[in-house]
Amino acid sequence: AAVLGLESSCDETAAAVLRADGTILAEAVLSQEQEHSPYGGVVPEIAARAHLEHLPRLVAQVMAKAGLGYGDLAGVAATSGPGLIGGLIVGATLGKGIALAHGLPFVAVNHLEAHALTATLPGIVEGAVRFPYLLLLLSGGHCQCVAVEGVGRYRRLGTTLDDAVGEAFDKAAKLLGLPWPGGPALERLARQGDPAKVPLPRPLLGRPGCDFSWSGLKTAVAHAVARGAATEQARADIAAGFQAAVAAVLADRAAHALAMVPEATAMVVAGGVAANGAVRAALSGAAAKRGLPLVAPPVRLCTDNAVMVAWAGIERLRLGPTDELGHAPRPRWPLEGMAA
Ligand code: ATP
Ligand code: MG
Ligand code: FE
């Protein structure tokens, strides 16, 4: 038996087919970077239209690649929140249509749960990850520390008071004149910079708990750019200083979060920011101090994808029969509401 997964909550259109044991039979992701980059960020209406245009073709493509007909499926899972409502409606409606037409169970997947469970997909990280673990969800739309105690059992330990960390990367990159999405470009620029040249604030460092705040750091980057960013070297120094500040704060917050989950077996990262080398190094240092591994799925499974959606669907179907055709997509859908 296999499950079809659909993802359309933000700016990635994705479909995947997984066998119930987690084997990936087919996967496809289309990034909408080119559609949104002239606007410097995701435009919801453009995103929804792009999902509508591309998702049906991606579904046909992964089904053909998997060599399956719809009748062979054990279920259809589609991201049904949180996210941009237009895109959610496109993916959830297509998923429900396929499920209804072929008499299959439909699973309304919470996007955050899908990120949270990715590390438990068999064979994608070295050694099995066991519950409970600490999840750091570091993406363009989310920035939170979550204790993952089991499927459907999540405890949010801390979150951002303002921007998500990927958003902070994107805003800092924009101030430095880099194209959107800025994270990868900023990391490249930072390689030629001296992180000690332009000292920048490290918001909430050392404070109790594991909340985040990035707006003060972003403002400091704006001031640093205003003081002098005429040369490539000056911009690289600011980029390096910014990245070092983010990495130091993340390591500090992650250490606090680990102390709140003494039973944790690992620190797991998800979200596009997990691709950042400096961030990974800082987090793995914080984990090592408690004798724990940092577990990072491959980047293609850290950013938005449908493999994780199909996997969350498989886990949900394992818990019992589901019939969620009546589920309305939710722009906001916190993980705590996910009790299995
Ligand atoms: P959501 O938050 O709903 O999961 P998203 O599309 O905003 O969706 P992702 O696709 O997981 O999030 O990640 C994109 C973010 O990750 C962007 O903000 C991008 O700048 C950031 N990012 C990607 N690569 C890097 C990198 N190497 N360094 C820093 N940030 C990065
Ligand atoms: Mg994205
Ligand atoms: Fe995501």
C-alpha cells in the first residue's frame, strides 16, 4: 500500500508517493522562486494560481513514476494548514477529489507536524531517531522549539516574538542588496566576511526560556548598512556578523530548550534555515554539550516538500481510520491542537 502526499501551503508545489514502510517511490517539487522574486517575497495570489497550474501535473508525474494507479493507494494526504489559504485550498481540494473519486481515506495534514516527523522517516538520517526529541523548526514562516513526544504529541517550548529566522535572513539579505530568497545568497557572501568586524546584537541571548526575537538584529543590520556598505568587503563583513549573531542566538536558545526536555534523545532541525552551515555548526555544538547528536535531514526534506506530507499521512493512518473530507483548510493551526 502507498500514500500520495500533496504540499501547497507556501511557495513550493510538491507531490510524492511513499510506501507505507516509508520507502519513497516518487517525489517532485517545483519552487516558485522565479514567480515571486520580482516582488521580493511570496505573493499569496500568485502562489495559489501557480499551485493550481502545476499541482495536477506533478501528481500525474509521481503516480506514473511510482507505477501506481489511484486504486492502488491506501490514502491521500494533503497539507491543510497552517499556510496561505489559497494554496491550501488548491492542494486540499485536489487531494479530497482524488480520495472521493477512488474511495480512499483523506488525511488533512498539519504542515508543522509533517516537518516535525520528517526525521523519523526510515533511512533518511543515520541511525533511527527515537521519541522524545527536540525539534527546532527554522523556516521562512516559523521559528519554534518543540518537544516531540510521539505522533500527535507536541509541546511548544518557545517561539518567535516577531519575525521567523528565515524571514530575518531574507530581510538582512535585502538590506545588503541580495536577491530574494536571501538566505543562501547571504551565506555565500558571509564566506568572504569577517564576523568580528561589525559587532551586532544577539537578541535574548542568555535569557531564560527559548523564545526568539530577530527584529532588533535586523534594525542593527540596517544601521550598519547605512554607516557603510559601499564595498563588497564591507557588505560581506556585515553578512558574516549577522550570520554569526543568528548562529550564536540559535545555539543559546537550543541549549535552553534541551534543558527543558531532559529525556530528549536528539536535537532535530527542520526548515530551510537548517541548510545554513554556520547554523548547523552552532547547533551541533549545543547538542554535543549534552552528549546528543544533531540530526539534520537532507536539505530537500528540510524545506517544503511532499515526502514529509505523505509520511505524516502514513503515521496518521496507522493510528486509525480517518475520513477528513469535511476538514476546512486552516491558515492558522498550531501543533498543540494535534492530539492523536
Ligand atoms: P514555511 O515557513 O511555511 O515552512 P518557507 O517556504 O518560508 O515555508 P522553507 O522553504 O522551509 O520555508 O525555507 C525557506 C527559508 O529558508 C527562506 O527564508 C530562506 O532564506 C531560508 N534559507 C534557505 N537556505 C538558507 C541558508 N543557506 N542560510 C540561511 N537561510 C536559508
Ligand atoms: Mg519555501
Ligand atoms: Fe514548511
